[in-house]
Amino acid sequence: MKILVIGGTAFIGRYVTQQLLKKGHEVSVFNRGVTLANLPLEVNHIRGDRQNLTDYRQTFEQLAPDVVVDMIALTEADAQSTMDTFKEVAQRVVAISSQDIYRARDILWGRETGTIDTVPLTEDAPLRSQLYPYRDAGMQPQVPPDYDKILVERVMMSYPSLPGTVLRLPMVYGVGDYQHRFYPFIKRMDDRRPVIVLEEGYAHWHGSYGYVENVAAAIVLAVTDERATNRIYNVAESSALSPAELIRTIGQIVGWHGEVVIVSKSRLPQESRLALNIEQEWLIDSTRIREELGYTEPIDRDEALRRTLTWERANPPEVFSAIGLLDYATEDAVLASRLNS
């Protein structure tokens, strides 16, 4: 097949590109050329800015891709430009979406109230009622204020002449993870912290994760299998570890012999308590892609974690977020008060 990837060299995209090549497909990548070090030599590179995507329509007509994979459609305008550019040019578009489209996300973050949504969430679970989930979250410039995958999906699945496929991704970890999701855990272990303290509700909470190479394999499967036409798929590991379980698993892999101590919220200082509705878990059900397309993870979780932790140690971030973890001084004070009570 001839496949065009919009993006294709960042965290997830480079694995998608590499796996498509290994399967013998003819791959072209359209991007600004910022991360070309991740681009295999066999790839046909088209340099350009997706904000001006329609300007390259003649080039794309000559390329005549069978499938277009849009890794970086973040806004309604992005999706509209993709569909307008490739209608009557490509046979299908595959859009990368997120589990943040579900209402459970906003219940967790306190943007919606009411009944807790039952998990795991299938593709038919309720979506957010409010748009633009990160507009006031201080995430710019990484996330534009009009980011919303709900709107991206609506556009991508609304053109009869250009069928779409949507993949809703979980929290993705692995080699190249710009969010360094697991670095705070390994940092504590490397600092020889004997104890890691977790708030009770958070310690037992569950959210869906996926290892980057496995997530890329799911995307490649949906790109190359016509049965994925006009379908929406959740992608996630079939089972999820709680933060307490994840820390213990990482500890076993790296040889940390410390203890996870779980304390009630009342024992934590007010400023250290999570401002989340932990009653709402954020698990998605990936049964559909497994049953319809035969998806299975090529790399098991233990090996995925080993590769991730090795990379995290070799590439520590300058700044990282440690949601759910206490600073060391607070942690020590909580432990001391617990021993003295």
C-alpha cells in the first residue's frame, strides 16, 4: 500500500512509520522537518506545514496515497483541512484520537458532576459535554486552546466520499515519552527513598496505559486492514495496574526494596491532597479492536517497562510532573506523624 503519514517522526509517529516500512509498505511522511533524525532513509519525505496542508494538494495527488494517517490533527480546523485536502485523493483517512474524549475524564478532573461512569469505557460510552478540555489548564504551547479530539472525530467520520477510522489512545509510555510518565517513580528509587507515600484513593485508582510500540502496532493494523473502515477503536492494555501496583512492579524490575505506604487523605496537608474525583476511574475497553482486527500486544508489559525505565534513566527530563506523589520533605513529615500517632 501507499501510505502517507502526517507527522510521523515524533513519539508515537516514528514507530508507526518504522513498522509500516517493515511490513513492506511504501511510506511518505509530511512534516516540518524538525525531527528528521527519526526518519528512516526509505521514507519519502515531504517538507511542509500542516497549517497550510491544502497548498500541497497537487503533490498529494501525484503521490496518490491509499491511506492517510493523521497523527497530529488536534483541532477541528486541522481535521477539516485534512479531509478537504484528501477527498478524491486518498481512499481512507486514519485519525489518532484520545481517551480524553470520554465524559469520565471530566468527572475525574471535576469539570462534570453527577453519576460516576462505569468502567471500562467502551467506544459507545458517554463523551464529554464540554469542549476544549485543556483551554484553561496552562498547557500551552504544547496544546492549542481549541484542541478537542471530539471535534476532530466528528469531522474525520463525516465524509462519505472519504471513509475514516479513529483510534482512541490511552496514556502512552515508552522510549521517547516527552511527558516522562514514569520518571518520578524511578527518580525516587534511584534517590534511595525507602518509602513512597500515596494517598489512599489514588493508590488504588486505575487508568489505561499503552506501551508506545504496542500502540503503534494497533495503529498499523487499523491502517492496513480494510475491516477498520468507518470504525472507532479504543487502544489500551487489557489489564491495568494501580499506582501502588505499578510502583511495586517497577521496584521489582530495578531492584528497589522500599515500601509503598498508603495513607488516608486526612493525614496529608491540604495543599498535598489530589484535586481529583478519584472515584471515577479512567479505564477503556479495547475488546473491539482485539476481536475485529485480531490485535494483540507484540511486547509484554514487563519488557515494555524495562525498555521504558532504561530510557528514562538515560534521558532524565529537566522538568517533570509528579502527580500523586509528595515532595520528600512532606513525605518525611507524613511518615513521622504516622509513626507518632
